[in-house]
Amino acid sequence: METSEALLLGSERKSFKTGVIDVAGATVDPRFEQESSSGSQIANRIPEPVRDTVLDLSDQDFDSLILGNKQPILVDFWAPWCGPCKKLGPTIDQLASEYSGKIIIARLNTQTNPRTPSRMRIRGIPTVILFRNGKEVERLVGLQSKAVYEKAIEKITAGE
């Protein structure tokens, strides 16, 4: 049986360093452009350097980048003070590298972006949610083994 660690929002505060990219300054890869229901292009698109990187999301761009995207996406909800989140960080980075081109990997800091976790009913962190066609298909709460995340990714990307 897999072990799981989770922290409720609001525990000790520590710094969390991670390799992420800022979506505001990146170029756009045409493969990730899409049309909204009104036919206009979504203003904030997933940038070109999605391979081997983890996108850093905010409350402002979550809907247009995640819920409005047909690509399979994994989002890690974390906070800098969360011990299990710090342990999960390197695993998320590895998954981004290993599954490059199959799934988009992103993370959202719950401390600086509180609206989206509240709306998504995040009760403890780390929480990883997998989306397909803009809809949640799986939720993993607490620190899981890398194999659990790999199995979830394989399931969501099957048939791609």
C-alpha cells in the first residue's frame, strides 16, 4: 500500500525552490493555440518551452491555460511552507522531463494564488489534479510515490 503525506493549508513557513517558467514572458507554440467558443483566440496560451519544464500558474491564467485546453494536464497545488510539497517538487520536475510532449505539467502556489484552490476545493496540499479536455479526471491528495503519478499520467495519456 502506498504511503501518503498531506499538510492542511496553513502550517510552518519555509522556502521552496523549483525550476519553473513564467508564462507571461514566453513565446507561443502554435500547437497550443486554440479557439474559444466565440471563435477568438484565448489571450493567454501555453508557451513554447513546455518541454522539460513546469509551468508556473496563477489565479489569473488558470482557466485559460488549464480549463480551456484540450491537452492532458497535471497541476500540482503546493505552497512554499509545505514539507511534503518540497519533497514532491523534484518528482514533478522529473515527470515534466520524462513525459515531455505527452502531458503538460504545471504548478500553482496556493499561498500567493488562493482563489483557484478554493474554487477547486483543495483541502490539503500537496494536491495533484489531472485534467483532460478541461475537466478534472483524477485527484491525488498528499505525497504519493512517483509510480502513482506515473500510473495516473499513463492512464490520462492512453490513446493519444
